[in-house]
Amino acid sequence: MLITYLKQAETEPLLLNQEFEFTEEIKQKNSYTNNIKPSQVLVVGRKYTIDDLLKRMIVYSDNDVQELLQENMNKDIYNDIFTN
């Protein structure tokens, strides 16, 4: 996913500043294994930039972040990268 967003940002320079809102619906899609949560979790109702979310996904291995990014990413770019 990281590569997908960075690849898309090559042609859309403002992409990483775009914000996504973390919703209760997205939160409910994930259950943390053994109730182990990242040290910093997303707050329902708050908006986060793609740049911040990508950092959180890598640094904190946050499944909520992954879900939020996955729902909003360009699937065509992802599939092209995966295929290549």
C-alpha cells in the first residue's frame, strides 16, 4: 500500500496532504490479536493526512490505518504494482 500511494503521488503531488476520516465503521472491521493495540491509535471522528497514515502504518503496524488506507487507495495502481 505504501508503494501504491507513493507511486500515485508522483503524478498527484498534493495526494499525501489529502485527509481521510477515521470512522466507527472502519474501527469495527478490525480486532487486534490478543487485544494488543499499537502504542498510538486512531481517534474516531478525526481526520488524518495520507502522509501521517502511511507513517503510522509502518511505525505502529496499525491495522486500523491499513484498513482506512486500503479502502481509499487506487486499486488499479495497486494491481499494476503487485503484478509487476
